[in-house]
Amino acid sequence: MSEYSITTVYPSDRRMKEKVVSLLQQEGIRLDGNLDYTCAVVDDDDQVIATGSCFKNTLRCMAVSHEHQGEGLMNTVVSHLIEMQYQRGNVHLYLYTKCNSAKFFADLGFREIVRIEDELVFMENSKTGFQDYLDRLKKEYREGSSVAAIVMNANPFTLGHRYLVEQAALENDVVHLFAVSEDASLIPYSVRKRLIAEGIADLKNVFIHDSGPYIISNATFPSYFQRDEESVIRGHALLDLTIFTHIAAVLGITVRYVGEEPRSLVTGIYNEIMKKELPANGIRCVVVPRKEKDGEAISASTVRKAIQDNDIELFKELVPETTYRYFASEEAAQIVSRIRAESNVVHY
């Protein structure tokens, strides 16, 4: 019987990385764009016969060569990844998998959060993680005849974001604003949340919540086992909306507000799916036309470009005073430097 060993695949090891990519492709999986650790099971001929990766507190890109399935190699990979995560201090773990693989991971202690039939399953290694999150939200329930929700990244908070929140606040008794708390943006979550709070401080019927690990950004949604870009967008949208319907149920939300998206292909497709799927679950979807400046929609991308170009006058015209004040302060110097060093700050 062959001897197998498991090894770390370092980013600088191009030869080993090529073998990992080859195995993934052989098994119908693409290398995910967001990975911070990869391991490989290698046979005595130095061939990669199984692999798995991590990104933050998620497990990703796990595959076993079809020639070696049934040998318990996936258990070896998952056990190794879990041990690595524990060493990092990550105890609560998540993964996304094909529907036909969910039972295998369930046998390893992962529980389904939500399932999108024929698309994917989102799982965690906690028995009550998602329910605990819903129970915490339930304590934030606010009475109202019309209760709305907004989900935003706000990277950073602009007059466009402010306008969207204003519209929802004017038209509803209660607005629950979910700030995407995943740190995958140029501007850290702690800053984004602070700027949202300062920018809407006068809107007393708006309540801010952390999205937690259950509402994730397009930037880090795993795409490795989906066919093409549109499938990835659709999978993310359906996952988000399925989770959102559970959130809506505990908070009494009956309408979700989204900004019109004339330029972003990703958000445009996402909005179209939302307009179809939300009403099917008893939730209205209100698409608010984007606030404009000189005929152009105000976007976070435009604001980041103004920061990058040191165009202070344009920047001041696109953001609330609270956002401008923060970025003009010494406190923001490191973030400004990071934005200016970025090759592309306009996201489509």
C-alpha cells in the first residue's frame, strides 16, 4: 500500500501549486480567488491526490482524486484544516459545498444553515450558531406597521448610501440596517460601521446590526464549484436571500430597500434575482434610483477614486460631513495610503 503524507502548500511553491490546480480541475473545481492556507496529500510518487484550503474561518477547495476516493483522504484533509483553524483561534467554522457532498460533511460534524437546491449548501460546525444569531436579533425587534431592511457594505459611507437610508426611513416606521461585517474591503469594518452610524445619527427609526458571518460580500463568496460567473452571482444572491428570509421573519421585516445599479453587472443581476425572489417570500423589494451628482450616480467606487486621486473637492461633494471629517483626520492616514496604493479601486 502506498504511503501518503500531508503537507502545507506555500504560495511560493509554484510546482506544488500547479499540481493542486491540476487536481482541482480534474475533479471539476476551480482554485478559489480567496485562500490563505492550502494543504495537499501527496503519495510516494510525489503526486497530489487530495487537497483542501482555508480562507479566514471557512474551509474551501476540498477535493480527492477520483482514483483514491473511498480511502478516507477527505477526512484527513478536513481534520488537518480544522486543526489549522483551531491553531489560528478560529473555532466556529463554515463551508460551502455541492448538495451531493453535504451528507459527508454532516458526518464530520457540520450542520446545514441553508440549502439552495441544485446549487449549494452553506454549513457550520456549530449546532446552534445560526439560531443563536437569530435569537440575538429577535431581541432587537421593534414594533411598527411597516418594517424595512437595508444591507450595505458602505466602503465608505456616501451621500448615495445616506439617500437610500433616508428614503426607507421616510416611508417606514422601522428600518433595520445590516452592515456587512466581513472585513474584505479597503476600509475596515469598524470604520465603515462608525461612518454609517455617524452619517445617520439623526434618523431615529433606523437601527444598525452587524451582519455577522451569515451575510457575506460578493468579494469573498466562494466560486470554486460553480460553472461560470453568472452561476456564482446567482448562487450568492439565492443564499443571501434565503438567509435574509429567516432574518426577516424574526424582525417582522416586510420590505427590503436596494439602490438601483446602472453600472455594476454583479449588483444588477443580484437586484433582478432579488426583485423576483423576495415577493415570493412575502417581502417587497423597493429599488431606489441612485442619487446623482452632475448626472452621475454617486457610488463608493467614485469616492474611493477621488481619495486615490487626492481630489478633495469631488470627495467633499460625494460624502456626508461626517465621512469627510474622518478622512481628513490623521486617524484615516493609513487607510488613505492603502487606497492610494491600490491598483484598481473601481469595482464592477
